Amino acid sequence: MSSFLEKIIAYTDKKKNIYIYGAGKYGRAIYELLKENEVQTAGFLVSEKNGVYKDEPIYEICDILHKLRSEDGIVLAMKVEYQHEVLMNFPQLQQWDVFCPSAKDWLLFTHRYFFENIARLTNKYPPCKSLVKEEWKNILIVRLDLIGDFVVTTPFIRELRRNFPKANITLVVRKEIKCMLSNCPYIDDVIGVEYSVTDFYSRDYVYLEKTTKEITNKYLNNKVYDVVFLPRFIGIDDLFMNVLLAVYSGAAIRIARQDTMTSASTACADLLAPLFTVLVRHVKPQHEVKQILELLTAIDLSYVNDRNELWLSLDDDEIAEKLLNKLPELRIAIGLVSRDENRTWGKEKYYLLIKKLQRIYGKNISIILMGGIDAVYAARYIIDRTKGVVDLTQKTSISVASAVLSKCNMYVGANTGLLHIASAFGKKIVEISAHLQNGNPNGGIAPQRFGAWRVPCITLQPKHGLDQECERAGYCQKKYSHCINQISVEEVFDAVKQMLDNEIQKE
């Protein structure tokens, strides 16, 4: 942070009027930083729209460009990739000495409290650089996130056990996921951590450190670990608690991964690398399963099977059998909602899809609505208007829901944990995605990276964003169902029909 502050203050000292290009979160953060250091600004520059932030004016760049002089200063307060875009669109700016923060600058600025502690942690808990794998008797895996994330980690867990058949392997997950591991043959101990997933995303370093120490003291202090693996990438704004827990676990050998396909993610990897024995750097888009398995190949271990898998109990299987008793055996599970509303197809569209399926296939198919408490409203909307639909939203545990999916032929709906569970049981998938067709294949919701795995799948995606913000990002940026609703009922019906007809022909 100090080097960034020194650089921007040195820049503003030699300029007359300081303009901040960008009035979003980066621009406003720069404004507050300069204000704290008694640097006055002349206003914000934007590509379009007028307005004010506090008492500062906002100018459209086209209206003021001819008034700017060489002694004026311009700070490009935006991500590095957008800086290039601005300079291409307005080549006149290249005549000025424009201040362009690097990806590393932004990281040190926006996450300064975290990165300020990296050197301290590295000095206090230096990683061991020796990889004597024969000495690994106690292995720790930290996977503090959601259901789908856990499912795509199952090949890694299985293949890790294959490489270390006699080691004691402990897995740390969220408490809600622990029930999915009661019959896992590859893990010796499962620790279910009782914290909300939002806690793990906090930017408050003091809170993160306090919570991590609580978890360590409560769950991990009674065992010495030789090595810790972080299957979740250690990206920006993404579960930094995983990093802290790896450090505080006491394991001197720490193995993690990070993509390095953008300047920001590369800078993040460079800053965090000193904490790790091995930091795998992904250089090309791949499915998450493949990326996680690179944790093994990077340290000269092998894998022979990359399929997902789950493990049902007899009790869960019997409960699922009773729930589906007497239903036609051609069963379609529908995942009505995703964790994020912008990734959720409209409930009215699901209703029309179900009506059309019932009209064409009649009593030959079963429709089963699935999801948690956030799916109840959409399910009620459908149930109130449709007969012959089974509503299991918020009516089963995760493990029973898994057993239900194991008895269905197909999953249709959002890219959520249910999709990955269905994939683990080899079910056909029709995914309704909010990721644009031309979006980044390494994006956080990109089907190429986080879609169904090793199963027949048809993925339906919007052709374009409904506004410039979504189009430029490559996926929907709204907080509500938006771009995804461009996908028509007819498109989804045709995809389901294609899958169903293949299933019927088999029979």
C-alpha cells in the first residue's frame, strides 16, 4: 500500500488539475485516498452519463477532452483491461502522462490489510520447500465452500487416497456438507465447520484472522499435519480464509493453486506465493476438475480416474425410494434457482416448460422440483398452477436430495450444487446458464470451467448481454434474473426433448 500511495502522491504533486477517470468503486476509493492525503481533485471523468459523487462533478470525457492540458493529471481508476480499452477509444489521452495503476497496485490498495500481513505470516510460518512425500502421514484438505465446489473435488480426494493408501486424511468442509461424506471411503476424519459461507469471503482481515484462529483451536489443534492441500483456487476476493487456515493448521508443506490468465490473478499469485511450498499456476482454461487434479501432477503424483462420485447411505436411498414410489420411471429433476438471482431462469418460464412437457409426454414422465428455501416461492408458483408435479423444495437433506437425483434420468435447470450432484451420478444435464456464449471460458460461472462433467449435457446460454455492462463482462452483472431470460422455453424444451427421446429409444 505504501508504494502505491507514494506513486500516486508523486504523480499528483507534479500536476495542476487532477481528474479521476471512472466513478465506480475504484474511482471513489481513489477519491477518498487522495482526500485523506489532502489532494484536491477537479472531478470525475466517465465515458457516458453525468452526475455527482459527494460534491465532485462528473464530466463526460467527450465534453471535456478538448479542455484538458498537458499539465492536468488523469488517474485511470479501473481494472487494467479497461484501462487499455479507454486508451484505445480515446487515443488523445496517450498525449498525457496518464497514471495507470497496475494490477498489483490495485491488489495492494483494495486488500492492503491482507497483503500487509503476508510478509509477517511468511516469516513466522515459513513453508517447507522439501517434498519428501514418503513422510506424509497426516494430510489435511481444506474445502470451505459450497456443494458444487465439493462435488468437483471428489476425483482429487479419491486419487489422493490412491497415492497415499496408508496416510490419515482429514477434510475440512462446511457443516452442511459433512453429511455427504458419511460413506466416503477415502477420508479418515471429516470436520464440519459451523460458519456461514459469507464469513469466509470477508475482506476484514482482523475478522478473518480471529475466525481462523477460532476454527484452528476448536478443530485442528489435536493433530500435527505434514501437508495441507487447498483445492479451491486462492483468487482475489475468494476465500482468503482458506489461505489463513492452511497457515495456522501447522502444516509446513502447503500446496495450493491459482489461475494466472489475467494480470490481476497473476499479481495475486505472485503476492501469495511466498506462503506456499507449491503454488500451481493455471495458464489455460480447463474444467475445475482438471485444474484441481493439477495439485497432484504438479508434485509428480498421478491420477487414473477423473470422474466425480458420491456415496449414498442405505437410509438415504430408502427415503428417496419412498418419495418417488409409484412415479413413472422417466424422471426429470428441475433445479429452480441458483445461489445468485442473475443465474436463475424465471419461474414463469419453468411453469411453461413443465406444461409443455406434460402435454407432449403425459403420464410417461415425472417432474420433480428441487432446491432449498430459496426455491420454495418458485415451486409454489408452479404447484399452484400445475398438477402432477412433485415438490421436494426444502423437504429433504442434501444427502437425501442426492439419493433422489441418483434415481432420476435427467437434471434441468440452474448451475448449482444439484447439477453437480446429478453429474456425479452420470445423469443427463440441460443447463440454463447466465454466462454469455462469447464470455470468458475461465469465468467463475463459465460452463467450460464449472459445468457438467463427463456426462451428456446441453448447455443453453444467452447470445449477448442485455446491456453494455453485461456484454463487456461476458456474464450477467445484475442482481436479479436478467440476461438468462433471453433463453426461451422452446430452446429448453427442444434440449430436454432431445435428451428424453434418446432415453426412450434406449428403452
